[in-house]
Amino acid sequence: MSPYTHLTLKDRECILLGVTLHHTYQVIADQIGCSKATVSREIKRNGGRGAYSAVKAQQNYQQRRLKSRRPQGTGEFKATRLCPSLHSSTAMVTRANRRSFIFREQ
């Protein structure tokens, strides 16, 4: 199991409280149990000390997380994995032609 965990909304609220009270990154990190580099990156990524928002930071995290995922098992994705040459821009064909091409090759 990985020792790394993502920051939760509760962690982000603790960061916001620490920023508001002008605590150092090290003090905030000790309170939530992570590295001070993690706290520093989190604050920098989400507006800096003057504009940090826990709710907005959580929303940004969720959007980044959704954008980073691969497509989940669509028929088109499976077809390109079976026949990688179909993925190139010069060999793009319609879905019906793609099926007949795959069956002819086998």
C-alpha cells in the first residue's frame, strides 16, 4: 500500500485556518500530517496565502482528478487497442468500416 494520500477537504480547511492565523508551512504540515512542501504547493496552486480557499481548492482538485482519467471501455477505445494502425490520422475510417477492417485482418 502506498504511504501517500490525497488531501481531503478537512485537510484543506486546516490549511486555510493556518494561513489565516499566519502559521508557517511547517506548523500547518505538522497539524495535518504531511510534508511542508505539500502545503506549500497546495497554497501556491490555489491562489497563494492571500486568496486561498479550501472549497475552491477541493473543487480544483476534483476537476483535475476527473480530467486525468482514461476513457472507460468504450467500443471505440477497444477497437484502437486491437488495431493500433487505426489510431493514426491517415487511417481514420468510420465505425462500420473499422469493424469490417478488423474482421478482414483476422
